[in-house]
Amino acid sequence: MSVSKEPSVHQLRLFLTLSEELHFGRAAARLFITQPALSQQIRELEKRLGVRVVERTSRTLTLTEAGQVLLPEARAAVTAVDQLRRVADAQLRQVCGRLVVGTMGAEASMAHTRAVLSLLQDRHPETTVRLVNLAFGDHLAALAQQEVDVVFVRPPVTDDIELHHLATEPRVACLSTGHPLAIQPRLTLAQLSGIPVVDMPEQVPRLWWDFWAVDPRPDGSRVRYGPVVTDMESLLHTVAAGEAMCFLPKAAREYFPRAGIRYIDVADLTPSTSALAWLRRRRTESTIRAIRHAAHEATNQGYSETI
């Protein structure tokens, strides 16, 4: 089999999906194409590569030795093209004066967030702002992958991200009303020891969730984790069901009141902060520089708050 020309990124994507399913029917269903069309594209990929990547029989489908060797290379090629597209989109937004702003939970409703965005629009009316609400697993990944330009975030964050502090706020314990400790007016971390804490998807940086889970605790003990949650509603449902607890900003009392949940002050729990975040390497881009300046101006005008 001779090599005729380079494979397309589309064909590589099909190969990656087929390698996960190892079944033409299931892979085709995931890709929303017909099974014959998928089979034809894989044959064309093999023709272009000059080697067979899958071994077909009437009952099974496996990767050939060449397919196994090429699989990580195909994944790397697709990842590189996706990153290229994200960077190009980010640059296009800069040229066109568009800013994609990520928020999570109730951050879009906070006074400091509204102040920063209002000042940005006042100072740069030509800038178009689009707000995107992000799930727990997305808020830092979306920034790293340049799907958003900045994020209103609750630190900590990874080293490649810069912050401008906007507010400081106590954290509270979030417990099911059915838990024996829910009747207490105030708690300590020691009293909460041993109660499972909701966990986050694996793509969430552990340093971020370690802070929010208070793991380890002041006595050095490690936290026991409960179910994984992906957004605020699944978190609140899990807590209300008594499957786990969590710690949230004090503002959750106002923004997320729910039947079956009680928010309780914790005497020895360190506060949380709110911040505007951007990638360190993108700090000088025009729209990011504009919102950075708006954040500094909001702070200077007294919008940075302690709740």
C-alpha cells in the first residue's frame, strides 16, 4: 500500500473515535454519520497513510500494530489543530474587539463583576462582550484553552494565570437539613471531620478543589470524598440528599437558597476571594488589557468589597 497524500484532520478524528469504540456501528452513531461512510473514510485514511490501522473481522475490530503506534500521533495532531483553531479564534476576537468573559455560579451577579463590566463598556463602547456561564470542570480549562478571554473566578488558580483581586468573603458549610449538625448555629472544622465532601471532575485542578474542600484539614487529616458533581445544581442536589457536604462562599445563602439545605458559619474557616483572571501570556492583548484596567479602576473606586 503506497502513500498518496496526507490524511485530513477529519479522518484522524474519525480514527480516534473508532479506536475508542472498536465498533463501526457505535462509532458511526457517535459521529452522526452512516457506517458505510465511516468505513470508507477509514479505508481512505489507510490509503493515505500507506498502512492498515484497523483489523476487521465479521465479529471484532481491533487496532493493528501500526494503528496502535499511530494512535498517540493522531491524537497529538488533532489536539494541535484544535489548539491552533482556539488561538486563531482568540486573535480574531482581539482584532474585532470582542471579549468572551467566563463566569461560574453567581459570579455574574456580584456587585464587583457588574462594576468591572460596566466600566469596561463605558471606557470602551466599541468592545463587544459575551458572557459565558461555565461549569466547575470548565472554568479554568476554558481559560487555558482560550475558549474565553478572562474569567471571574474564585481562586486559587494555576501558575500560568494572573489575577486581580476584587472581593473577600467568608466561606460557610453547606449541609443537608437532615444532618445532626445542621441544627448548630456555628461549627468548627473539627466538628465537620469525617463528613464526605462532594468531589470535582478530574479535569479540575486539585489545588483549586483542595482549597474549597479544606483538604487537608488543620490537624493534617485528609478529606473523604463523596459523589462527583459538575455544576451548582448537581452540587446542591447531592448535598440536599445527604450524600455529602461542601463549603461555599457566604453569598450562596442569598443566591442559592434550597429546600433541604442549610448554610452554617464555620469559626475557623479561612475566607474566599473573588478575582478577575487571565492567562499570563495574553495580558498585553488589547481587549484583555482593557478589562484589566477596568478591574483596577473598579478597585480604586471602592467596588472591591469585603462581604
